[in-house]
Amino acid sequence: MEQEGRTESSKVVVQVNQNKNQNGELDLINVFSNMGKRKRLIAYLLALAILVGASVGALYSGFEHISGKGSYARAMITFQFDGIENGLDPNGAAFDVNLIRSPYVIQAALLERGYDESYVETVRENLSIDGVIPKDALERITVIKNMAQKESKYYEQLLDVSYFPSEYILYLYDDGTFNSKELPKILDGIIDSYKQYFMDTYANTEVLSVTSNLLSGDDYDYGESIDLVTTQMDIMLSYVRERMKTAPDFRASSTGLSFQDIVTSLEFVKTVDINRLSSYIQSQSLTKDKYRQQEYYEYMIRNCSNKISELQTRLDSLTNTINSYEKDPVVIVSNSDSTLEYGQKNEYYDSLVTEKENLIREIAHTNTNLNQYYLLLSQLSESGTSANQEAYDYADSLLNRLNTTISSWVELIEETTQEYYSTTLFSNAVKKTVPAQYVVDGGVTHIIKNIAIPSAILVVLVLIWWYYTGVKEEILTVRKKAVEKE
């Protein structure tokens, strides 16, 4: 036969195992020759595979369009503030990016752009948020995953790898409720609404307004009013001093004030205006209800006494802890030229000492208040006839003037703080890095991808079947020859 007359060098063979432990050789040239006999059939099958794959891809793209998952508005936002790299918000709590999908944020965005609030749930259902994996986290995951493929013990480390995105992609899918021009505007509006929500939540610029108008009305006696004013002033000073620590050089252009200026002015109001009112009321023994005021002073005396007892107990316990605590030893190395001391800083011990100092200051402050209430109660009890109406009118004028002063300073503090947060601290906390854009049915590339993937799979299956038929026919030929030889 012609094939048997070929030289050994012209044959490409594959060693195979035959039944009954017989060995045979497959000639790849014969395999391809057998495959060539079905060229026309394979051409039809390949054309059919491409046609079916394209139909499947087109149907899937149509399904995406009908279901609203093919067309969408897309935008990207970036968070830049301390703690986001560890998944924390500006207050140190766990950061929840899904608040972008909160009804409050979406409702504000819809109302701002003239849409009815009845669309809130529709927008929420079609709004999706995907985090962008940081590059360093992706590299760690890839390295540990490759190591885990070699040794299974590294799979536990793979589970421990965590990442906290600072970039997110927002998708607002098109379900037919809004047109292609409205979707990007709504998505941009949601981002703007969330930025305002972020500022309102973490800036705390209106925290002082809650107690700024406590003195309006006649619900409090003069002694109670002084305590309220003093407490309000302490809250304001504490609030502004915290901002002064973080922004000592900031000066607002709207108010022309720095936080240091505000602290100085508030201390002046507390030292001069409040003390003037307090001294006048005490000297005149002014009260709207003497017995009610006596009960108030007696209550404050008991309250201060109990507080001092509680603080003293905590101080004694803390002192015993400090005295019994053993700090890390210090190693001293000395030579003829110098002496060096090596010791590890003990942060826990230092925190105990700091807490003790704070308790001592708080006890001293409370004790001062206690003595003051004793003095006020004594003066009120020893007072005889009540003051004339002119004294009451003057005290009321001082109190109203002080209330107006405090209210005006609250507004200045909030305005200054608002500018600090918006222009300095949180100026780029929530940044829209890519504005919203409408993507039609996933784009032309997406449609081509939907068509190409099933077509390629079917083409590969046809080619595998084609090669399998050529190999199978050659195996049958080899076996037939083996039987003839036997």
C-alpha cells in the first residue's frame, strides 16, 4: 500500500495503548487527512456555531436592556480623610459607604432637581456601589494566592487579608423610568446630596445651637440662669479649643476670625460679663422664688458632695494601681566618657498618671463649686427684704444682653467652623473624580463581547469535535491493521 511504502522519517506518530495490551502507532498526517475529508461539514458547523453564538449574545444584550442592567449612568467618587485607609470615618467609627443609598440622601437629590419623592425606592433599587480594590491590597492578595496554590497553609492568610477602598464606582441602572439625559443628572445629584450629608454629619457645625437659647423665657431663676450661662460658655470654649488645636493658623474670610480670636473673646465674656451679672445678683440677693432657689442650692450642694466622693474613690483606686504597678526596668550603660540609659516607654503607666492628674483637677473644680453653693445658700438665707423693682430690671437687662452676646458668638463660631470644614479639613473628603456619564447598553464593546464569547465557545467545541473524529478514525484504522496482521 502507498502509506506502507513511506519512509519512517516522513511519519509523525503517536504511541497509544491498544486493547489486549497491544501497542499501536497513530500517524498524525493520517489524522489530518481524515479531518480534511470533513472540511465542508466543518465549514457549515463553524458558520452555524458563529450564527448561534451571535444570536445568543444578541438575546442576552436584549435581556440586559429590558431588565435595565445594560444601560446605566456611571460615576466615580474618592474619599480623602484621615482613617479611610483603615475603613474608619472621621469620628473613628466604621465607615459605611452604603449611606449614599439612604432614602434621606436620594430624596434630597430628587427634590433638588424637581422630581417627586415617590421615585426614592425606584432609584434605590437601581443604584449600585462597587469599591475599587487598592493596588497594594491586590498585590498582597495575588502573592498569597500564588503561595496558597503551593502550600495549603497560606489559605488562612488569604482569608485574613482585608482592604478598605477609598474609591467607589456608582451605577444607576436604566429601567425605563428616566431617560438617558435624566439619569446622569440624578446620579450627580445623589453625589452632591451625599457630600452635604457628609458635611452635616461630621462637621458638627450646628452643635452649639441646641443650647444657645436656653435663657429665653422665665422658666429659670437668676441663680439657675447663671449656671446655664456658665455651662453654655464652657461648651463653646471646649468646642473652639479643639478646633484651635487642629487649625491654629486658620482664619475665616467670612468672619475674619481665627479660633484663637474666638477663644480669647469667649474667655473675656466669661470673666467679665458673667461675673458682673453673678456678682450683682449675689450682692442684691435677687430671686424670683426664695424657697425654690434655696432648694436648688441645697440640691447642687448634695450633688457636688456626691460627685466629690465618687471622684475621690476613683482617685484612691487609681493611686493604689499606680503604686503597685511595676514599670519596665531601665538599663544603664556607662563608661568613662558618658552614661546612657535605655528604657521602654510604658504608655499604659503614663495613661494612668494622666488620668490621676485629671481626677485631681476635677475634684478641685467640683470642690470650688461646692463652696460657692454653700456661700450662695448662706447669703440667700440671711437676706431680709427683697430688692426693689429697679434692681430686678437691671439684672434682667444684663441677662438679656448676655443671652444676645452668646447667641451672636454661636453664629460666628458656626460660620467660622463651617468655612474651616468646607475649605480646609473636608475640602476633598468626598470628591467626584469622574462625573456621571450615560453608557448605552453597556457600549458597543460590551455588545461585541456578549456576541464573541458564546461564538468562540461554540467554535472551539466544533474544532475539538473535528479533531476527535480524525483521531478516532485513525485509531480504528490502526486496530483494523492489527487484526489483519494477527
